[in-house]
Amino acid sequence: MFQQILDPTGNLFITWLVALVPVVALLFMLAVLRLSAWIATLIGSIITFALGYYVWQMPLDQGELAYLYGSATGVWNVDWITFWGVMLFNTLVMTGAFDKLRRWLISQGTQDVRVQTILFAWAFGALLEGLVGFGYPWAFVAPILIAIGIPDLDAIRVAAIANNAPVSYGALGAPIIALAAVTGYPLLALSGSISKIVAILALLPPWILLYLVSGKRGMWGAWPLAVVGSLGYIAGQLPVGTFLGPYLPDVVGAIVCFICILILLKLWRPGRCLAMAARRFQAAQRPLRTASPAARSCRRGFQSSCWSLWSWRGQVHGRRSLASLRRIFRFPPRLRSRKARPSRRYSTGHHSSAEVRSWFRGSSSRCCCA
């Protein structure tokens, strides 16, 4: 059996840099090149395989089997969880159970999108992560967030960030149990150490969730939700992870968080109910920007000069030069400058873009014919 070489280059720092190449390449393809996720993942896996073969001296036959088996396992797990997550959500919607759950949360709390985000994404997502794990909160919580009015991409971001802290104890502590088995550390001591780190990480995500769904002003308007949501989860997660082990920290933390938020909503509620997504809220709060009269005059003068130049180039160089200009600057599809058009006098006031464009064409034609 192949034994992995921990330091193939003879320098730990250089080995670390080489091992970081697939991650950097994946992020570069996703963020800079804007490739599709499956293409970027496929290229990243090929880069990883090549580094394992040339740098870590991995046997080719065993590497191919491990590559195929790992790819099939990953695709199967992700597709299986996503399929049944969507299936369960659609079943809840078709049977009316989701509407009953939402009405109960509204009756106990409020219709505010910030409250529902903390309840669904943060508390309920932590409960699903602790019980099932393996990406199930993403597949189940994201459609719920879309159903309450959050845009699809924002819902995915919210579900991903809300799953940041609870993922350490996902699937009844499966990651920590596997880590203890590999490293040989005591399970309870390892769980206690990780619970302290998770408690620190859990302080920030509720604030980010409120900011994503309501903007900066909406976040500060509902700051007690972020404080109680993070501290409630920590109050349930930290003692269980420290003294009882890695099996139920997420479950207990989510239940305590639910109870704390519902008690808070009995005593306090946001001053302004936001039943809308973040972009609509920010658009309503942002003042409209209008151009100054001087800027409008300069823009109209520039447009008039451009129309005159375009007509002159069409007369001198023919339709080919004019068509090339249209392709570059996306001009109107048809521009006639053969015949001079009679001038039109307009009263002061606002005119449509079609009237102004026809006036530009007429004035430019008169200049060329003169």
C-alpha cells in the first residue's frame, strides 16, 4: 500500500505552497476567470492528481482508482442529499406543513425577514446540521429563505454563512469523532477544545446574516437578534461540547437559541417590520440621484456633436465606416443622411428620446449638405 510522503520537497514551507496550488487555482478560476463550478472543480481535481503523481510520487494505478472512487462518492453524496432536501421541502409545501410552520413562527414572533432569517437560517440550520449534516441545511434552508422573499443568490449566501459555526459538530459530531480516531487524541478533550473555538466563531455570523438580508441600517435596527442569537447558541453548545462530548452540541445549541429568540420577541420587537429582501430595502432607503442641469446640457451637446460626426463619416467614407461605428458604439440601427429634413421647432420642456434623435439627425444632415 502506498504510504504518503509528508515532505516530498525537503522543505515544509515549499511543500505547503505546492499543496496550496489546487486551492488557489480553484479560487482563481471561480473568482477571476468566472468559469462554471463543475469545470473549475474538474480542472482543480486534475491539477491535484498531477501534483500527487509528480510531487508526492503517487502510484498511477492506485491514484486513478482513488480519483474515480472519490469522485463517485462525492457526486453521489451531494446529489443524494440535495435531491431529498428539495423533495422534503416540496412535500412540506404541497401538504401545507411549511405554511403552518411559518404561520406559527409569525404568530410567536413577527413577519420581519430579519427575525425569520435568524430563526430559519441560524437556529433551524444549526439543528439540521447537528442531526443530519453533509450539506443538508443548505439544501433545505435555502429554499425556505427564497420562499420568505430573499433573492436566490442571497439565500444561498445566508445559508452558507449560517452553517459556518455549526458545521464542526455536524451529523452528531462525525467530523470530531473521525478526527479523534485519526489523531489518537481523547474524544472529550478534543470536543472541548473545538467547542471553545466554535463559541468564538459563533459571535459573528448572526450580524452578517442581518446585514445580508436588510443592509447596514436594518442590521443596527435589529441588533438584539444578533446578540441573543449568537449567545443563545453558545449557551447550549459550549457546555455540552465541553462536558458531554461532540454528539449533541449543535442540537442543544439550536434548541436554546430558539427558546432565547422567542422569549426576546415576547419582550422586544424591531421598530420597523421588514417583509422584503435586502435589495428592495436598500433601494427604498437610497435617495434617487439625478443629473444636474449643467451635466444634462453637456451630455446633450456631446450627443449632438457625435451625431454630426457620424453623419459626416457616413457621407465621406460610405456605409462601411458607418456600420463599423455602429458595431463599436451600438448606434441606432438606421441612420439616413441623404436628404435634408425640415427643421422642427420644439417648445421648451422635456421631449422623448425619439424626437431628440430625429432632431439630431436633421441638424447633422443640414450641416453636411451645407
